[in-house]
Amino acid sequence: MMKGALADISKAVGNTPIVKLNKVAQGVRSDVYVKCEYLNPGGSHKDRVALNMIAEAERQGLKPGGYIVEATSGNTGAALALVSAIRGYKCIFVMPDKMSQEKIASLRAFGARVVVCPTAVEADDPRSYYQVAKRLAAEHAPNCYYANQYHNQANPEGHYKSTGPEIWKQCGEELDAFVAGMGTGGTISGAGKFLKEQKPSMKIVGVDPVGSLYYDFVKSGRITKPFTYKVEGIGEDFFPSTMNLKLIDEIVRVDDRECFSMTRDLVRLEGLYVGGSGGAAVAGAIKYAKMLDEQGAKKENILILLPDSAQKYLSKIFNDDWMRENGFLEEEAGLGTVRDLLRPGHALVTAASTAKVRDVIEKLKAQGISQVPIVDGKKLVGIVAEVDLLRHLVSGSGTLDSPVGPLVEGDYATVTPDTKIELLQGVLTDAKVAIVIDAEQVVGIVSKIDLIEFLAKRTTSAA
Ligand code: PMP
């Protein structure tokens, strides 16, 4: 073979550059760097995962001509398709319908079959993309490998063996914090584990979109109501077994508007041609760096992983019409945000989990409310609603002197003061109430009737 050539394109996976952010991170003291995983030959960090998964499939007996089935939002698909093209496997991918046309087209370009499923169904619904993938894998057995990135340990292991050591080789001891968006958890759990083993003080920071389950679960231990958001590839409405939340030192939440505005800035100001989850990770990392500054902590060397490229989002994040239609451009007036709904001067009523059932009932009565957030110190641990108290009292064993702690439930979603009213409408069709959190503190609670009142007032004043 000619000198300087690689045996095939899969040998070009990895060795992605690390670059300093010069403009978008000017407001923080820490030095912020990005790892350009979007420069991998399949277009994302998932190339590393695909190589490891296919090696595992071959160990389990997959033969050329066999099938690889996966439920994928695109990048894992492209990566598996690329490696399969070289090694002679056929791919079938199942995707949710919110994914961009570009992603679907690029999979078909590799010769893969793509099956599109509805997003608006539960994960255990037979029409969901997870379930359809499982069925297709069973139909093509035995010369078939179900990649199953959400529950296949070959996914985090790919990052443990490849991304982690590569970052350590590039940065070494100087690196203080590693930041990544949280999807399957492959990146953060795999690379995070390796980096923490090398340097136990390394901070592993996860970035989660508003609407996903991870943030609330890490912060309060509760499984709240997930709701939809536009950024692709990060956040989940269930807990994949590839995600190791124990490794995470800090979790930061970002909303779609922040993600997309940062994504555009990264391309326009830094020349980094990244997709939405890269913007999300950088927006989250900058919040983390600001937090360090506010705490007076020492500045850090922060490294953010940029998963995929802008190419796949040209018709969305980089299209002003799409951005405007979705209310992500500044000029968009819309219905306003949750901040407009929070009544100034109206004190928020909360209770501690040690409060007695009797006192909480009194509180509900006195304030004319139906539920109360339970807050210990500053930490939100859940809500207690009329029905929980009723259930407790009719159960026979429940007394008025018991603490409310054991009655706490998770039928709420958390939003921020910047969450748009349009989004809140959807949130409140699924969850009993929305709890408003700002800088980790509960600042309000919004029920369906609050939203109805707000919308009714608007209609009257417009008439
Ligand atoms: N960004 C994009 C664009 C992705 O496709 C994914 C994978 N779901 C992620 C981020 C998150 O990576 P991981 O699954 O390793 O957590």
C-alpha cells in the first residue's frame, strides 16, 4: 500500500482537533475549548461507537451480508452505515419523525433502509421507534445485530476506549472539566469515566435540554413529566442503561433558543460548523463557567465535545424562516414567557418534607391552592397535591400528624422563567402543574387555571 494512505476510511475515525473558543466565551474567566467530533468521516462522535459496536457484532458472529438494525436519530446510523459499507453489512434504521430530512437522506445515500415512526407516542407503544426497531431485528435474526445504542454497553465503551484516551493524550493533567450533551450517555459515561480514572478531580458536566428527564432526576431524584423540544440528539424521556448518572458532577440545563442562538454564533463567530447539540453543549458550558465565576472558584480549562455538523440543520437552525416560525428569532413577539405569568408580589407557597399533613392541608385551604411544591433547604423534592393528601387519609394508616415527605409525587414538569407560553400549553396538557425554577431555586408554580386566566385576559384585552 502506498505510503501516507489509510487502508480504508474507518481508519480516519478519531484524532479530531481541540480548538480554543475565542469570542463566544469572552464573558467568563475560564479557558474554554472544543473537541471537533463533527470532523469524523461519518460526521459525528458516533463513528467511534459504530466501530466498537461492529467489532462486538463480529465477535458475536455477524457475517458479511448480515443486517444491522438500529433506532437512531441519525448520527449513529451514518456511522454504522459507513462502517457497514466497508465491511459488507446491510443497515435498517428506524427514526422518529421530528428528525431533519437531511439526516434521513444521508442515511439513504449510504444505501440504508430508513423507517420513520411517530414522535408523539410513548416509548413502549408498538409504533414507537424503539419498539419498531426491536421487531425488525427479530424478523432478520440470526445474521442480524441490533445495535440498541440505548442499552448496549459497547456504546459507552467505544468512548471509554477511544474518545477518553484521545482527550487525555491531547490535554493531560491541564484539563479540569469535560462537558458533553446527554443523549444515550455514551459520550459522558464512557469518556467521562476514563478521564475521571486518570484525574479524580476532573469535573464531568452534563448538558440537558429543558423538557428532558435528566436534569430534574439528578437535581431532585424525581422522574418528572418530559415534554418536547427541538434540539436533536440530546435529552431523553426515559433512562437508557448506557447513561451512568453517578459519574456526573454537575448538570446544566439549556432551552432551545439558547442552543440555537449559540449554534449560529459558533458558526458565524468562530467558524465552527456545528449542529444544535454542539451549541447546546457550549451554552451549557458557559453557564457552568459563569457559575464558577459567581462562586469565586478558580478558573478552569474546560473542554466541550461538539458532536455533529451544521450541514444536517441547514433547513432548521440556519434557516431564518424556520427559526422565526418557531419563535427563536428576537423579533418574534409571541404570547410571552412564563416570566409574564408569575404574579409579582404573590408569595410562592412551599412546604418542607418534614411538614405535617395537617399543616399542609391548612396551607392549601388558606391560600386556595390545590398543590404545593415540597422544598428542603433550596432543593425541590416534588409536589404534594390534594389527591395525595386524600389518598393518605382514606388509606386508613395515614394520620394528620404524619410528615408529607412520603406523599411527594412527580406529576409536574419544570420550566424556567424564559420558557415560552406556547411551549407551556403543551407542558400543561401532560403534567398537572409546571414548577418554575431559576438558578436552581423554585420561583413559582403555574397551574392550568393560571394559564387559562392569562390567555383569557389577553383575549379580552385584544377584543
Ligand atoms: N448530539 C447529537 C447530534 C447526537 O446525535 C447525540 C447522540 N444521541 C448526542 C449529541 C449525544 O451523545 P450520547 O448519545 O453519546 O450521549
